[in-house]
Amino acid sequence: SYELTQPHSLSVSPGQTASITCSGDILGDKYACWYQQKPGQSPVLVMYPDTKRPSGIPERFSGSNSGNTATLTISGTQAMDEADYYCQAWDSSTVVFGGGTKLTVL
Amino acid sequence: QLQLQESGPGLVKPSETLSLTCTVSGGSISSSSYYWGWVRQPPGKGLEWIGSIHYSGRTYYNPSLKSRVTISVDTSKNQFSLKLSSVTAAGTAIYYCARRPGVAADLYFFDFWGQGTLVTVSS
């Protein structure tokens, strides 16, 4: 079965750039999307497919997907961006989620 | 504004069947443009897709759960439902319902989510 691998955690200082990676076999040939989940809340779509931001998502969020890695980049990270981030793709008629990355802003 | 609301028992006994319903408001479940799905999240853990359904009845299931899962749709009530049989403690999770826009066959994402409902599997 297809697997997506994310780093368990990432720490950045406010104002710095956070790059959250998601690795999977030839992921660049698929569409990747990203969700943000804050404690006690439902996931929120922040990037799809690969590079498009849904309405209401700040411009500091951007995405890329090439080779075996998709990346969610948060430029000028703010305290409000502290959350869990999940990548997701579609493979063989199956939705696959990455294990999630806990982003800490400190 | 589209809203999705999960409902069902918060406690299920081991070996029994978990049953949940998602009520869609602010939009029609019968739109050909969307699929409707279930995702669960064990406490403190990551997201797991359970399955999805189109109003026509077409379904996709997670292979690891397929033998125990049934997702159905009731267009008259604007609802879709999940049944997961033979549950164990591993089934304790927050269960979310969500909408998937059918933009393209291989482009799959969920753009609206319900608030989630905690289901505990315990005797």
C-alpha cells in the first residue's frame, strides 16, 4: 500500500520560514494536498492540488510537489500557525494521509 | 454556508457495529459534483480515511477496513451514513464526515469537514 512520510515535528521562530515535507514514491506524479489541524478542531484544507490555496488561506502558505517530495512552506510564520499539518494524496482508489507534522512556533 | 454534522452513539461495545450519520445542510448531497466521506482520528494520533460515497451509490473504501465498512446515502434526508462492524478498542476515535469535490478522478481532497464526534469502544 502507498505510504506518505512526514517528519514528526518541526520548530521555527516567529517570522522564519517553515518547510514541512511529505515523501512518497513518485509523489510528484500525483496531486498532494495539505490540512492544518489545531487542538480540538477539525482539519482545514490549506493547500490543493500541490500549489493552490483555498479561499481564506493566507498568502504566506505555499506548496510544491516534485519527484518524491511535496512541501508546504509557511513564510513569515506566525504564532497562529502552530498546529498539526497533514499531507494527503490519492493512490489506487485510496485516500492516503501522512502521519502528520507538529509545527511549534517559539 | 455548507455544514456537515455527525451524529450517533458515543459509546459502542466491542464486537458490535458502530453506526454514524452525517447530515448535510446548506447544500445538496445529490450534486453530481461531490463525493462524501468519513475520516477518523484516534485520540492523539493521525487521520485515517474510512471511505467515500457518491449520491449515485458509488463507493470507495479503505482496503484495510473494507470487509467491515458500509457507507450509504439517503438523498431524501440529505444524509449519508457509516456502519463499521466488529469494532474493537482500536476503533475509539473522533469520526469526521467531509466533502470531496469531484474535480478530477485523481485529484482528491476534502474541502469541508464536520466538527467530528468521539466514539468510544468499551464494554
